[in-house]
Amino acid sequence: MRRVFIVLMVFAVLALAAGPARAQSPAKAPAKKIPKSSGRMSDDMINAWNSVARKLIVMAEDFPEDKYDYRPTAEVRSFRQMMLHIADVNFLLAKAVKGQPVDLAEEDPSAEKFRTRKEVADFLTKSFAEGAALIQEKGERGMRQQVKHPFAERLVTTHSLWMLGIEHSGEHYGNLVVYYRLNGLVPPASRPRK
């Protein structure tokens, strides 16, 4: 009888202890299915390339046209020059991937050639579109293709060149966020979603 009493007491204590613990734990939300990657580097690359492209293209279309020549200090590029520089590097990387010679003696495209916000945004959009088309065209096998590095005397895979382009664009995206903030503006990606 004593054993039964001890067992019942243990169950009672456990039941009392479990009740408050269950009440304190948050209700479990239904598990969300996370889409799986295709496992293909080229698919992941196109997603990363297009992600940074979208942010920069929105900025090019959004930044006030009357502030396009704004620069935080005299030593740095203006907003317009920054956008043209990003596009120029994208085109240089595409040339390298195609096996075409890259002429680094040419400076970034002239701001005089791209006078309106639309012209700059279109040029930037075209540069990202060309890169995306090349990534898709070359596919998975193309990620491993050896090409001459456009800025160094060595061979690299196109995978590393596309990563270089994404990193380059992402670094300048960060610069451009500062241009927005110094002008009292909120960058598009930081605005509340509707």
C-alpha cells in the first residue's frame, strides 16, 4: 500500500510540475516548409545576382534625379558615377566570362553620356540582365569554366567572377545606403512593407 501511495505521489508531483511548464511554453506555430535549393550552383548564383540587382535597380529608379550628382565628399564618386561604375564592372565581368579582351584603360562610363536618371537606370538594368543571361546560358557546367581574371594575371572559374560581381555590387549598395541617409532619405529596402 505504501508503494502505491509513493507512486501516486510521484505522478501527482510530475503532473503539477508539467502543468505550469506547458502553460509557459509558447504555442507552436505550424512548421513552414522551406523551399529546397535545386542543388545547382548556377541556380543559387542567378538568385544571388538577381537579388543584389533588384536592390540597386530600385535605387537607381528611386533616388531623386536632382540629387544624382550628390557626393558625400569631393574625393568619392557621385551617386550617378557609382551607378555607372557598378554597371561598368558588370559589363567587364561579362566580357571576361565570354572570353573577350577587357580594356581596363577605359574609365567608368562618362556621366555626360548618361544625363538622366532613366538613362542611368536603363544602363544598370542592362548590365545586370546581361550577367543574368550569361549565368543561365552557361548553366552548371559554366560555373567551373576557366577564364582569365579581368583584373589580375591568372585564371579563375566563372563562379568566382560572378561572386566577385555580387560582392562588388553589394559593397556599393552599402555605400549608396549612406548617400540616402545623408540626404535624409530612407533606402527602398529599409522602408516599411505595405
